Amino acid sequence: MKYALVTGGSRGIGRAVCLKLAEMGYPVLINYQSNQSAAEETKSLVEASGGTAELLPFDVANQREAENSLSAWVENHADDYIAVLVNNAGIRRDNLMFWMQDEEWSAVLNTGLHGAFYVTRSLVKYMLNKKFGRIVNIVSISGVNGMPGQTNYAAAKAGVIGLTKSLALETAKKRVTVNAVAPGFIETDMTKDLNQEEVKKLVPAQRFGKAEEVADLVGFLASEKAGYITGQVIQISGGL
């Protein structure tokens, strides 16, 4: 059976992606680090819509924890494999660079960039063996265009964009696609501290996006129909 794993799947874009992939028929593995109640709520929503979900808690930034957790899952599912991976886990620690602390830099890079590497490296070999896989990395327009106060976040996301483009070249002949989705301002917990009325004036569409709109794009890239799309960074930003 083909499973889908969504890192950081308990809230926001991650939750919407879990619901979308479940709607597409995938049993969904909901990864989270510490917010079990939110993860349980996502699981309940998936099941209420007729889907199947499991919780898979681990910290993507902790190499040993991530790899051990995924290895244990693989050992317990000898006849199954994770065919769809959505690297969504990420954190913000915004600050201007001359005030930025080492912890603010390393925490964001460890989760957003190193975490994507640890999880992807653990699972891509199974996709290659099965000659089918879909990897979708959630990045940001911050990693494409830059954003003041986000040198750490932009660096992490730009790094994942480079990972996306390079890995896509390594896996294309085995029918494993690797793409990135770069959201702009989306209504989630990560943007709740922003003044939406002021910020949306910067967006040509004059509004924030919905997590479900991002999930619809992820769902398409994870589908059979997207088999000839790989190595791409697709912005979903209202024209920003």
C-alpha cells in the first residue's frame, strides 16, 4: 500500500495537505514534534472525512530521532511504502541579522533545511526501488525573493529549493518527481502575528491565501497527472 507522510502535519498548511491527500485515497502519516492535541485533531478530521491516518511523532531536526522513527515504521510495514512525502515542517525566528542570535539561526536551519534532508534521504530509496514517488517541499516566497527580518528562514527555504532542483535530476528516470511549492501570505498560525489589513495591500490579489488552496496544488503535484513535472518551484502568492 502507498502511504503519504506530511511533516509538520498537525496544523495550518500541513493539516490541509493531510486532508487533501486522504481525500485522494492515501493513508496519511501525520508527523508532529510536540503538539499532540493538534495532531489528534487532524487525525480526527481525516477520519471524519472517510480517510485513514496515523500519528508519527518525531523532531525532523533531530537526525537520530527522525531516522529511527522512520526505520521502525518501515520495519513494521514490510508490504507498504511511503510513496508521497510532503516536507512541510518549518519554524520562524524572525529578527534583523545584526540582532539575530545563533540559536535563532540554527533552529530555523535545522528544522527547515536539515530536517527535509534527513527525512527525504531516509525515504527516497524506497521510492526509487518501487519506481514511483512524489516529493513536495513546502518552501516560501521568502526563499525566492528574500524578506527583511528573515535571513534565517529565507536561507533555509532557499536551501530546500536547491535540494529540490538537484534531487529532481537524480530521481527523474525512476519516476520519482521532486517539486517545491512556495506560498506567499497564507492564513495560518505562522502569519497570525501580521497585520493582515496592511500586508494584503502588498498582494495584487488583495487577500491572504487559504491553506486549502496550497493543499490543492500539493495534491496535484502528488498525483499521477503530474508525472512530467519535476524540479519546479511553483509560487502560490496571489501575484506577489
